[in-house]
Amino acid sequence: MSDVRTLAAAFVVTLATITGGAALTGFVTADGAAPAPEIQNEHYVDGDAVANDTPGQADVEMETATRSQTVLVDPGVEPTGAVPVSPLALLGFGGPSVADRDVRPLANALIENGHDVDVYVPDPEQQRRAVPPGAEQGPTQLGERLAEADAFVTFRTDYDEAELDEIESFAESGGHVVVATEPDAAFDQPGAVGLDATLDVTTEPGYVYNMEENDLNYQRVYAEPTEESDAALTEGVDRAVLPSATPVGTTIAGSDVLRPVEGSELSTTRASTEAPLLVRTDGVVMVGDSDFLSPENAARADNDALIGNLADFLVTNDRTPPGPGGQQSPTGPTGPTEPGQPSEPQQPSGNETTG
């Protein structure tokens, strides 16, 4: 019995010592609580981590004057489930609850300048239709839409072989293409590799981050124009913000347009990187991020100027518009008109979505 009493007394003394020490600490700090430990994560305490949380308003403008053209956008929607009544809802025009890819700043700039924005969503019913034995394989759904388009914007990687051939033919016929990818897309084999090879571009796995200088957090990296960058794409762009960027590239020299600022590193190696985040080869632009096109990011740094430049790039192409039956029209290429000259009349097409 005496052992039980001894243990109970020892427990009471120990408890009193602990609570008394805590009370003493609170008394010393005069706020009733012990001081919080210092945070050791540099990206939470570094003064450069939050550079500007009130960026202002985006002002996306286009400089190129051309005839009305059709820009086909593939937001990467799988051919399953219900599709919103308006295809533009997939680009954010129907509100955040239905937007699959919110690129309103780019789409609005095109529409306000008289161009058509067409959204491609595969029809699952049409995909299930088999080609009769001996019948000639016609164009895919994507091929039919590309035949009516002047430029193409895609966030997708999982194209089949026939679709890749159609994308390649579209680019070779003078159509301009913008491919926006994400860090995880590099692991979508073989889709991403197939698209990269078709357009002569490359993508590296991993994402770029910067603990020293960034926009709001370490993964939102700044990118600056290179010395040899395309002036048409970098006009008015001192810095762009890419929220989640992966390195991209091409085998053609002088194609680098934007590179991350000093101090940037690659997640897969933890080593410093200067790999480009936006490249251009002929009529193809590859950018290692897609979120910079959203309304909330268009106002960061000079993203609005970059988006406007991409809109100009899309409509300044050598694509000959299709005539009746998909034949090439004799109207010639769709480059910019001379200042003060009227734009060429719009060519009718069957799958346009106008603003």
C-alpha cells in the first residue's frame, strides 16, 4: 500500500513541476503562452517570396490587323460526360463552375478584334463509329475542324497517330500552333512524346522553382526574354509569371524566347537551370505552362503583354483558308494587311463559335 502512495505522490510532484514551468513561462512572456518556435522554411519567411499581391488589372491588346480568322482551341476535355450548351463555357465564359480551361484573356482579345474562337470537344458517339471494311479512312473529328481553322491552341497530349498526322499537316500548310503543357504532362506516355516529335519540340520532366525570387510562392517563377528571343513575342514583356512551369525546347538554334530568372532550379535534379520555358520554331510556340493564360494570372507582371503577343502570333500566319469542299482558296495567305487597308472578308465555315 505504501508503494502505491509513493507512486501517487511522485506523479503529483511531477505534474506540478510541468504545469508550474508552463505557468512560469507564460508569466515571463506576459501573454500567457510560450513563444512560438521560429519557422525554418525559407520560402515562407523570405521577403522576396511575396513580391506583389496587388498586381492591378490586365490589359491584353492586339496590334496585328488581319482578316477575320478562326482559332481552334482544344481545352483537353475528354469525350465523356455532358458538355455545356455553349462550347465557350469550357473556356471560362460560363462561370468558374463549368470552366475546364479558363483562357478568357486570350479568347476575349481574339473575339474583340473580330476573330472567331472555336472549341474542339470530341464527340464520343462519332468516335465509336467503325469504318466499314474496304472503306477509305476519312479525316478525324479533329482533322475536320482543323481544315476550317487558321490557328490552333492545344492543352492536350493524347492524340492518336491519325490526329498527329493532321496536326503536322496543319502546321506545314502555314497554320500557327500554340502548345501549352504542364509539368505532369511529360509523364503522359506516349501522348506527350508523340506531339513533341510531330511539332519538333521537346519537354523535360519536373518543374522549375525559385526560392530566392518569385511571385507569391516558390513555384510561381519569373521568366525573362533571352538575348536572341523573338521580338514579336516579347514586345512589352520584361518579365512573365509562369505559375507551374516545365522546361521546353527545340533542336533549332535561336528558338529560346523566355528563360527563368537567376536562382531557378529544376525539381528533378535540385540543380540550377536556365532551360527555356517558352520556345518558338517557325509556326509553333511551345510554353511549359498553361495557367498564365487565366484571368487571375494575366494581371501578374507582363503576362497581359505576352498573351496579346500570342494572340497576334496566332492570326499572323501563312495559312491559306479552305474553300468549298475543303479545297484551298485562291485568296492567298492570311498575313497582316497594310496599315489603313481594309481586312479581307471572312470565309464562311460550319463550326465557328463567335463572340
